[in-house]
Amino acid sequence: MKDSETADCGEFTLYPKGTVQIIAKHITMGVNSSVLYEDIANTIDGGANATVAQQEEALLGCGSDGGSFGVVVNRTHPTYSSAAYTKLSAVTSGIIIKVVSLTP
């Protein structure tokens, strides 16, 4: 999420499905933020092999109440130390993920 493209805490719909949307919101002005979709997915459900306890600690644990969490970043993922990522001059902070109900 480039700072120049997310003025005023811009949001992007990541995934709409039925009456729910998953939204990424850029909350740190002045920086370019970039994370992996894998990290976003893990923030939502705790990861592919998450225990019930780990799922409860993730956004999924909010149950029917929805909510928002800062992206939980796996900083040891090789992508974050790659030349391509470094060239972005991005940080892994500054993005929250929101699950929003579209029903009134």
C-alpha cells in the first residue's frame, strides 16, 4: 500500500463474499507498507495448521462480531529479505485487516 495511493487511511477490498468483505486499511501515513497475502490469511485464521487456541487469537476468534487486527507478519519469510522487497523501500507495519458485515 503506497502512501501516495492511500491518503486519509485508504482502504482496499481484498475479498468480498456474500454479506462479508475483508478489507485492508493503511493506517500509517508517510510510509509504504507491504505484506504477503499469506500473512493476511494467517492474521484472519491463525494459519493452515492453527490450533483452536491459535484460531481464537486470530481475527477468526472474533466470531460473529467481526473486527480488525494489525497484520501478523512472519518476518522470517524469505520474501521480506529479498532484493525485490528491499527495492520497494516498504515496511511490514501500518496495515490492519478488517472483516466487515454488509448486512444492515
